[in-house]
Amino acid sequence: MNSEPQPSETTNGQGLQLIREWVTVLVVALVIAITVRSLILQQFYISGPSMETTMFQDNRVLVNKLSYRLHDIHRGDVVVFDRVTVDGEVVQHDDLIKRVIGLSGETISIKDCQVFIDGKLLPEPYLNDYDLAQSSLDDRCRVPLMEEILIPENHLFVMGDNRPQSFDSRMFGSIAQNLVVGRAFVTIWPLAAARFL
């Protein structure tokens, strides 16, 4: 009596094994992708002009969500944060991207569009020349004068690089550090604009 499997049985067994292997690979890849997105890296889409000319509308950036678990937030970092607003009973969450200008415990003021931290002028090489060349201070930075304020503990003062068109801490105040999603560190799209921030 021949106990060897028939060719059709062997083919069916191999086909089922191949399907199981592919399903396993896909499940593992999906778990890794979800873990990376929720804990380490996430892509964000730039939807406004507030960070021009550092990045532009329709750019895509990668945000390192693990970064600030390893070190403190630094002045000059470009961060994505969750801005929570309440309109009556509706709570709205918006992801905004801005540059960290002032840190917890510092004082910040603006005089003739220039930012002062603890009374010292802050160099800002990321501001664009076109805005800086405007003769009208309102056209140059939108908020040419802001009295000195103290940034509360565990808060940040954030501003867009495109000062005339940025809605930022000058309008809505400092943000709690725990609202920071992570640090934007590279522009990935379009490919021609790819660069580290």
C-alpha cells in the first residue's frame, strides 16, 4: 500500500502554509507600523503658511515622538503640539506646528518686532528676509510690541517663522509642555524640498 501523499494533497498543504506565512508577515508588519506611528515617528501635513520659509503649505514632515522622553525641549526646536479649544460643549483638537521661542521660567517681550528673552535680544536666523525688509512693523511681524511676560512652569512660548501670518503664543498664550506631540526634524515631501530642520 502506498502511504505517500498524493500530489494534490501536497500542493494544497503547501498553499495553506504559504498563506499562513504571508498572513503572519502582514500582521507583524502592521503591528510594527502601528507601534512606530504611535510611539516613535509620525508624518504630519503642513496646512498653512505660518512656518514659511522654513517649510511650506503641502509639505510633509516627520515628527520624532520619542525625542522628548530622552531629553528636554530646546529653544529653536520645531514642534508639533495639540491645541485644545472649547467652543461651548464642543472640544476641538488641532495639531499645530511652531518653533519654540521661550522656555519655562523665562521672561519674553517683543520690541519693534525683536524678541527678547530675559532682557537679551534673541538672534533669529530662520526669519525670512522679505518680512524683515518691510518698513511697516505690522507687516513685518504682526505683533510689533508685547510687554514682558513670565512663561509659567512647564510651559513653552511658541511662534511661527512667518511672523506676519502666524497664529501663535502671541495670541493664545504659552502652551503646556505635555501638549507637545514631538519634534519635527525632517521635511520628507515633496522630495525636492527634503531636508533636516
